Amino acid sequence: MRGSEPDIKKFPTGAKTKISRGVPAGQRGKMFPMGDWSSAMQRRHFRSVLSFPDQLSQEAERLRAEAERLPQGMERRELERKARQVKSAAHMDAWLRSPGLQPPK
């Protein structure tokens, strides 16, 4: 009895999705022509003003300043831990970008 069951389309990966009801199969792609909505669906890309290491340094400073304003406790320790992690990430980034690090030949 297909009328009471939702229409399911299987993809090669095994994922399932519902098929639009009430729209004939040949018309589904014509409902929203690509030119009408593609620009709204595209991801907006922007170039950051700061470099990645500068962003990491700024974030670490922000976390340390926020931690200093808090009284001793769990939340302050978590912020200090995050600041250390960000500082470690900045060191790793610098190490990976260093000219001494070369791929094997």
C-alpha cells in the first residue's frame, strides 16, 4: 500500500530522504531554477584582516584577560587552560610554517 507510506529515495551511500509529495517527478527540478536562488545558497567567503598566528595570539590574550577578571575557581582554570592550548596551537603553526621543516625526498 504505497499511498500511506512516505516516498523514500535511497542513495548509494544508504542515506534516505523524503521525496517531495504533490510535485510530479519531472517538475521537481523546475520548481527552483538554479539562477533564481544559487547566489543565496552560496557560502559567503571573506578574507581575514589578521593572519592566523595573529588571530591565535589575540584569542590567547583575550582568554587570559577574561580569566584574570574571574575569581579562583573552575571557570578561571578552564579559561587559562584554553589560553595555553591556543598558545600551543600558535607554536605548532609557527613550527609547521618554518623553512627548516621540509617534506621527505
